[in-house]
Amino acid sequence: MVEVRINGKGPYAFILDTGASITVVDQKLARELSLDSAEGVRADSSSDGATPKIVTVNSLNLATATIGGFMAAVIPLSGFFKTDGAPHGVLSASSFRGCLVIFDYPGKRITIRKGALAAADSRTVFQYDDDAALPEIAIRIAGHETRVHLDTGSPSTLTLPRRFLTELPLKSQPKEAGTARLLGGSSPVSSAAVDGTLEIGSYKIEINEVRFSDERLGGELGPGNLGYEVLKDFVVTLDSKNRRVRLERI
């Protein structure tokens, strides 16, 4: 969670998220700030057929970092957060092009500074494709290779599409673990212990359970995501301009 000012007003609590392809503003805050619709721009419909309104934000300030003249999606976020102190929006970490966005989980701090990551070595620095909507990294789980979104906004460990329930060796029977509430609808979630190690480049990580859910991004099935319960032991650096991610285990 970070505090931002929008068009000189605020501060407002936002989630800073590598798993957001576009910045999102809560519907109530968008009305309060009288954010203008972005002319000639139409968002893709989500999996439930809803089309979010797209607005123009003249300026957004996070500490001394400033983003100017960008578009954001307006969504009623209050329905997704039932606790006190719910965020007013989600700030895409990819907004800071030409800067490094550093999530230092062990040090409990976020740093934004100008710079670039070194070329990918597939050990600690990873490249993701130009057509990838979100930062992606390659992983191996129980000997199976796949790619997942690097998702600082996810509280879980590793989430994979449900097809992996029949592809991975399981140490326990799958159990229902609720429903994932997504901007485009919802998806049932199962969890199970996997008989094998999670490998990310040069790192080997023991995880107790994996979640399985067919979560969708823009109406298409996503590749899964890697969340907080794994990332909490790392310093995660995003270079959105060069489309690279670095993981450093502390």
C-alpha cells in the first residue's frame, strides 16, 4: 500500500501492483475527482461482459515520483475489499518507465529510482516478451516448466491453471479453497500439496501448497501467478522499459 496524490488532491491509499496492466481508480474516487473520460479510448470487455470506463489522469504523485498524462480504468473496487482501510485504487508498477521499481520485502520498503537492469541471465534477471501484458517469469514446479505472472498484488504462493491438477504429481488430494474474486468475475479455487520443488532461475523454493484456478486476464486464461508468500523473501526489481525482472533472495 502506498499513498498517492491525484491531480494535486489526496493522499489516497493505492496498492502498488506488478499484476496490474493498467492503473485502476475506484468509481467513487473518480466521481469525487471529476476525472474526464479519455476520448476515443474504449477498454476491452472483461469476462463478465462489463466494460470499464477509461479516464485521463493529469498527474499522480508518489512521494517525489510523478507520472503525468496517463489513462486509468474506473472500477467499483469497494466490492472487492471488505476490510477497513480499503484502497482507493491500484497503481500499475509498470507506469514508471525508465525507472526501477524495487519491492524490498525483507526491508519493508519500496524504492523508485532511475536506472535499468542488466541483461537477462535467466538466473536472477528474467526477460519477458513485448506482447506480455504483465511481467512474466519462467518457473519449474516438480519438473514441469511454465511461465507465471509476477504478482505483488497476490497474497498467495503460487497459482496455476486448473489443468495442472492432472499434470503435476500431488502429495494430497485437491481440496476446495473458495473462490477467486476478479475484476472480470470469479473463479473456483482448489489447493493441493505438490510432490516437488519450485525452481526460479538459480533459486529453489519449498512450498507447502499450490493453488489452482482458471483466472482470466482480458477474457483470456492467464498463465497463473507468483505471489507474496514466495516473494516475501526476495528483493524484487521491475524494469518495465526494458521488460526485465530481477529477484534477489536475502
